[in-house]
Amino acid sequence: MEFKVNSKVLEKLLAKVIPAVPSRTPMPVLENFLLEIKDGALIVSATDLEIALRASINVAAEANIKMVVPARLLYDVIRNLEETQIHFENSANYKLKLKTDFGTYNIGYASHEDFPAIPVVSREKEIVLSGTNLKRAIDQTSFAMSKEDMRPAMTGTLLEFNSNELRFVTTDGHRLVKFVYKDFKCDKTEQYIIPERAISVLSKLLSESDVKIYLSKTHISFIMGELEFITRLIGEKYPSYNSVIPMENENIMKIKTADLLYSIKRMLLFSSSNSKQVKFTLRKDNLEVAAEDIDRGSNATENILCDYKGDTMEIGFNTAYVNDVLTHVNNEEIIFKLHSPTKACIIEPTSKKESEELLLLLMPVRLNS
């Protein structure tokens, strides 16, 4: 087997696939790339058994072959080369020889037989989304995934297909985010839960280009040009999230996002490390924001101009959660819809695209007496 490839082209290819190579694993074979020459294409694959990445480029090679090559070593060698043509050649003693104008590098390789099979997802049903829209949906929702393994379904992002919309939902029990693409056509209602690690990797891979999505009961595949990203799905039932979204929150506050966000960032400095609590006192045209750290003997209070219609109310929130929510609302103004100090608060941007909907829910905390 022999072929030539530009070092920078190969570096770009390997950089797309290496996120699937685990840094620590009890299975040493997973620390490798699977290199395959097949019908004039170089296909590079990697997996950690939860996610898998596969990318290809065309090369001039006559023979087909598969081999397993140490991923980090190969990637580090390639990315530390000046731009040059690399001549690849394998030998009978399981050595992969890389020759350039500057030198020769020999890397030991192994048989592909012990490398796990990359899952194959049927392409009977195809869904196409723009990479820009998919990334925005992920970035708007991923922060609210649960970090607790007690409820595995909540550690991922829910993709819910309905007859005329696609929903992305995340919740950790304290906050919930629902991002909806309207005018989305689907044959039937289906739910799929994508694990947190897969969401994190996918977000970094997305560009403006369209993404083709294929689904099975156990896996989901995203194809972006010559790159395929496959992840297992969480095989659990997602909580009935609609049941926790209040229908009647009659107290309405409209406020500038930046004013409240920067106030909350300052309150983070004063809220107790245990309770992480911030108190909102809502009155006509005014929001008082207060935090106190009794252990350090420090406290802070600020007043922010707002448009509030409703009863005077004191309500407590986790300061860090409010900060997260405000950071992910890309809108000049936001609306808080409240019912009482013990009921969930709904947060929405004041303006939105006709084809999209963003709803954030925040559970209050009990105020210190």
C-alpha cells in the first residue's frame, strides 16, 4: 500500500476525528485511529464506544487495506510538519513509513481486527438542518443538562420531533430550556436523547453548511460534508417537561438583559457559597436585587429600572443559575413571567424569529428568613 497526501490536508482530517479518541481508557485499542484505504479514499475513524467520528479524503492508492495506528503519535507528527507532501508506505513488519523531503518516520501499526466496529445508522430517513441553526439550538440549551447520573435521561439533550416542529429540551430539575424550530415537517412524534459529551463535541464540529441527520433506536448520525459523527442515544424516557411549565404567570417584568446580567455577576461576589442565593424584590418600575454572605459579613443591594406589572413580590433564585440563563439569551430585553415566590418563573426574549421559540424556566429557592 502506497499513497501521497499533503501534510496540511491530512492534519485537517485528523483534527476532525481525534475528539473521539479517549485520553484514558481501559481498552488500549481505542487510543488508535482506524486507517482504511478503500476504493481511492483514505478513511480515518475513531471511537470511545460512546461517540465515533469518521472522515475521508481522496488519495491515489491501488490497494485496499485496514490498519490501526496510534492516534496521538500520528496526529502530533503530522501537525508538527511544515507543509509538505507525505509519502505513506506500509511494510511487512507492521511499520507504517512516512517519508517527506525532510525525513523518514516509522510508526508501528496493528491489525484492525480488534478495533470496535463503528455503528452503522440506516439512511432510510433523512433530516436536513443548517449547521448554523443546529449549533444555535445546541448552544442555547446545552447549559441546562443535568450533571447528576441518578436520572440518566436528564444528562442529555432531548430532540423531539413533532408533525410541525422540532424541539430541543434540557433540564436539570432546577432550570429548563425549550428551543423550538417551527414549520418543521415530520411524519410522527418521536423522542431521542443525545448524551452531554456528544453534544459538546458536535457543537465544535458544526459550521454553516447543512447537516444530514439519520436516526435509529440506539444511535444518531450527523453527516457534515466528508465527516460523519455518530453517537449512541440514551435509552431512557425523558421526563414530562410540559407538566412543569406553568400556564398562568400573571406578574410580568420586562427588563434590559445587560442591566440584569451585570448586576447578577456582581451579586455572585456577595452570595453565600452555600446557598448561592439572590433575592429579587419586584415593585412598579423597579427591581431590587440583593445578596448576602453571612459567613463573610458582606452584602450588596442594587436597584434596576424595569417595566413591572403585578403584585409586589419577593422571590429567591440561585445566583449562578440566573447568570447562566441570562448569558444564553441573545436579546436586548427579556421578560420574566411570575406567579408566586414558590412557583416556577418563565423567562423569554422580547423578540424572536417567527420560525423559532425560546422558553427558559427557573425554579425559585426558599429565601433565608
